Amino acid sequence: MNRLTLPLIVVLLIWDTVRGQNVLENMMWPSYSGINAQLGMAKVTEEPCSTGDLKFGYQWKYGQDFKVALNKCCDNYRQNGDKCVAECENCLNGFCSTPNECICNKGFLKNPENDQCESNPLEQCRASCENGRCDENARCHCERGFVMGDDGRCREEVIFCLKIMRKGKVCFTRTKKASDEVYV
């Protein structure tokens, strides 16, 4: 270990530091001020890409210390703010969990032929089939008391309509009472 006698020096370097998992290099250059400061440099190579653990270490005597850390993301990861995140090519409608592994968002399925997240017809049917149920072919079947409307949604079945002057007509369904009439 080298012992240096240094005059009072203040060194302050600022870099953005990447923290957390999948950081490849972590180099630290402590800069010391004071008398009999111990100067050193540490490079962490303890498989940080697999464990994600970063370890810093430094010592000082009789003075004040400043540390500067410089980190680099592992291959197939990129810096996003202060974290390293996995990279995937063409991961549309999903998120990249590990390098080149795209997990599809809800409502999407991975196509085994091209590994792309494509819309899941059954999930789309379930999202729009209110007052009905979807079959295995993603077709909506309306529940009793409901009929398929022109817009492809289940609407309450109209029991009868009365023509009203100037207001068009009022229609009644199984669940609507006379006070709840709907003008159409």
C-alpha cells in the first residue's frame, strides 16, 4: 500500500452513475485530501452481470475523501435513467424481461412463427363482449335478455316501443320501468 503525503486538494468529479442489476464495470477512483491519505482504485469484476450486486470499497486516513463511480451496462442491456434494462428487437405490444425475451402485454399472444406479440382475438372479444360471453372462436354471444346491436355489442332486448308526438318513440326493455323510458 502506498502512503502519500498530499497538500490540501479538493477534487470533485461528477458522472451519472448506473446502479443495480446488469452493470458490467464499476470503477472507483477515490480522491483524497489531507495528510497521509491512502490512495487506491478498485475494479469490481465479481460477475456483476449475473448477480447484479455492486460492491464499493475504499479506505482513508486523516482526511476527507471523494469517490467517483463509473458504471457500464452489460451486453444486451442499455442505460435507462440510473438502471440497466434488457434490450429486445421489435418488442411491440410487450416488454423486454431479459435480453431478446419479449413478454406480451395483456390482450396479446406471442406468434411462434415470428416471436411477435400479436393481438389475442379472445381477449379482445372479452373486453368488448359486455352482457355476453365469448366462444373459443372469439365470437360474442349475448346473454338472455340482450341482443347483438349493429355495433357488435350486446344491448338490452327491446320489448316494445310507443310512438310519442314530437319526441320520437319511447321503448321499454325487461329492466327499464316506465319512469326509466329511453327515447329513440
